[in-house]
Amino acid sequence: MHDNNNLTRKELTEALATQLGFSQSNCSQMVDSFLDSMKQSMVEGRSIKLVHFGTFTVRDKSPRRGRNPRTGDTITIKKRQAISFRPSKKLRELVNS
């Protein structure tokens, strides 16, 4: 089911259609709506907690000193936001079993 070890939006749509018996176009709209809701929450700085799956958190990253690997020059990496994912205990156990 996985193409190049990545689960694609199309594969999610196909899995929903198979499991729920809805049309692929309806399932495509469901996947897009779900992902759009997640994106909007993160843009607003809100965390997303999915029980038994994990938590997506928007974190502020402070400016820091870094190095350009190509030139070796020291640079300042600007203040920014990053998204982190912390898997649930159940998911970690499944992945590690």
C-alpha cells in the first residue's frame, strides 16, 4: 500500500473508500477537510491531540547561532515556529513491537 515508504493522500482516500464504502471523491473531500482543519489549528498556534495516536504541537524556536555547512560561515538562525509530533504511548509501543 505504501509508495516509497510514504503514505499518500491518495492512499488515505482509497483506504477510507474501501473501509467505509463511500465514493473516492467523497473520501477525498473528507481527507482534505481533515487535513485543512489540522493545518488551520496549527497556523493559529493550537496543538492537536489525537487520543491513541499522538500530539502535534506548535513550538517557538529561539534565534541561535548556526553554521552554513557549505561555506562554514557562522550565521544567526532566526526566531521561528516549528511543529513537533509526540506519539502516544500506544503508538510508540506498536512501532517498537
